[in-house]
Amino acid sequence: MPKYIIRGGRPVTGRIQSLGAKNFATKAMVAALLADGTTRLINAPRIGDVEITCDMLEASGAKLDWSMPSTLAIDAANIRSAKVPVPDSGSNRIPILLLGVLLHRLGEAHVPVVSGCNIGARPVDFHLEAAKMFGAHITVSDTGYHAVRKGRLKACHYRLPYPSVGATESCLFLGVLAEGTSIIENVATEPEIIALITMLNAMGARVQLMPNRELIIQGVDRLYGTSFEVLGDRIEAASWAALAAATDGDITVEGIDPSTLINFFGPFNAVGGGVEIEGAKSIRFFRRQPLKSTVIETDVFPGFATDWQQPFAVMLTQASGASIIHETVYERRFDYLAALSALGARTQIETHCLGSLECRFRGHDFPHSAIILGPTPLRSAGLTLDVPDLRAGLAYVMAAALAEGETTITSIARIERGYGNLIERTRGLSLAIGAG
């Protein structure tokens, strides 16, 4: 399936099942390697990033079993290889997280350099510095990182320079089996991090999240297998919500905990969206009133998620007035606006901080603020859009559904990597999407 062909210009209605969150599932798979015994991940999504992570885990010697419906079983008893292969996609960020796990299990780790999606710098220096603080010796080369330990890793006190999700996960993996009590400050607190802490504690870890973004980790001698449910993907759910409001449609998303969208509902309602909680894991999204402009500033949790801004931007093309998005997490995340402009949107990218939040990109001339003028009708006369990254990819699908006419979307492997078999999964929606 090399491309999608989408015919848009009408309201999108219906129901869709949210996948398990890839941002948790792949990290939970890494955590499973720390256990003595088998770990079962319920609601694990069968998507590209999970399959790539499966390949890396199997390369280490772990045994994986998908025989139970929607459940991935991981047995790490026979881990033998400290060398992490380069992921097939070249962009999966899991290898750096395997560094701490393999140090515990094998005493060393060989981790390749990978880039991640092209949305700005995603350095691994926080991860490497954390490993050093726990007692690892790191050698850096052009192709990757070699980490070794002498004896057991030792607990440490470390303050993250920025509340990075990945670096927080690395500290958790390094700390749970280290000797002594670690205190990690300025950690990320996203719902996926909370779920990971909960899972590790269910495996026998002793982790406490304290006020002011502080983790206290009391190292234990061993962890045990567990069964744990992968939470629904809040990023995907927000995309369907924005699509419903943008097209004046009505979409119900199932399999999503409303509490994970706590800081999406307010801005969504302010623009003119409507929310109806139908059950413990079912949310209806629609347009309650004519859409109006707003100011959005992304930030680490509990701020507005950086992965929500792309679908929000598509919705804001239909809002009356001038909207502003100030991106404070990644410095280059507006490349997708060129595609919206090609469909008729009026957008402008600025290097200034167009917002009130403290921003680490201030004065560095990064294109990290955007102005969107609306409402503008989107139209496509056989336009082809090439997907630049995973999250922008679903925004392209939304824009094509909103635009009158037929749009072709290429490089869709980047979308399928995070959202699975999208054509089949959207059968319950009035979304005219097919394979090309």
C-alpha cells in the first residue's frame, strides 16, 4: 500500500476504536526485559513501531508471543545479546532506552545512533549523563554508544536539565535495579510515565512520584513478570476530535480514558468543540458552536501536548480570526504547514516566541511559532502530499478529509508506523479513504 487516496469536503461521522498508546506500549516492552518471568501487555497495538521494537527485543534473546488476542507476552529469561540492532525504520527511539536494561541484565550495551522523526533535535545526552551518574562507563563513536558497568549500578541523585519523557524513562530503568535510593528531579509526568511507574511497581519496584517533579527510586534485587493493560492513545483520540470539529462532523472514540485528555478538553471547548463522555472509555466529539481563533502553547505535561498541535492546526484553519501556536517542546515542528497552505490555508511561521510561556528557544531563531488565519476553505485538485513524520501524517489525513476534491498522500509508512491499518480501522467513519 504505497499511498492513500482521500476524497474530502464533507462532515466525518461515526465511531472508531482507539489503539493502545504506542508511546507507552513500546516503553512497557522495554520494562518487561527487567523481569524474571513473563510479562503480558494487554491491548498492545499491532503497529509498525511495536513490530520494530519486537525485532529489537528478539535480537537480544527475548521470546515474544502474540497468540492471545490483543495481548503480547514477553519472556526475557534468555537475554544474551548486548548489541541493539539499528531499527528497520531508522527512526525508532527505543534503542537508547535499552541501554539501562541491558546494563542491568548483561553488564554492557551497544546502542546505535538513531534520529527519530524530523521535528527538531532529540539529543541523547540526558540519557547518557544519567547512565554515567548511575556508574556506567560510556564510550561514544560515530555509529553509537558502548556502555559497561563494573559491579552493580549505584543509586544517584540527578536533576534532569529538562523534563524529558525519554530521559525520565531511562532514569526509571536505571534506578529500579540499582543499589540504594535514587532521587531524580525535574522528571516528566505524562500519563504514559505514570502508567510506566505503575507497571514497574506492579513488577516489584519501589518508585514514588513526589511533588515538584521528583522521583524517589529504592533499588530492588529483582523484578517479576506482570500483566498490564496498555492505556488508549490520547494523541490519536485528540486527532479524531479535531477532525470532527473541523468538518462539522460527529466522531465517537472508544477505548480512551477521558482523564488522559484533561488538558485537551479546555482548549478544544474554547475553540468551539463539544465533548460528551459516553462511558468509562468512550468519548463523543463534535462541533458545539462556530469555531473561533485561540492561542495554544505546547508544553510538557500537564501542559498542552506537542503532539496535539498538528491536528489542532488543521481545525484552526476553520476558526474565525487569527490563531497562534507557540511550540516550546521541539524547535522545528511546523514543516507540515506548507501542505496546509498548498490546500488553501493561510499560515505564517515566526522565529519569535508568540506566547507567554517561558521558552528555551527564545532568541535562537528557531521557527517555533505559527499564525493561522481563518476560516479558509481547503481545496485539492489532485494534490499529492508527502508525509514528513508520524504525527504530521495523521494531520495530513485530516486536512485531506476537510478539503474538497481528491488528495493523494504518500510515504504513508510513517503513518502506519503509529496508527496501524488506518484504512481498515476507519471503516466505521464516513471517511472516504482508499489505497493507491
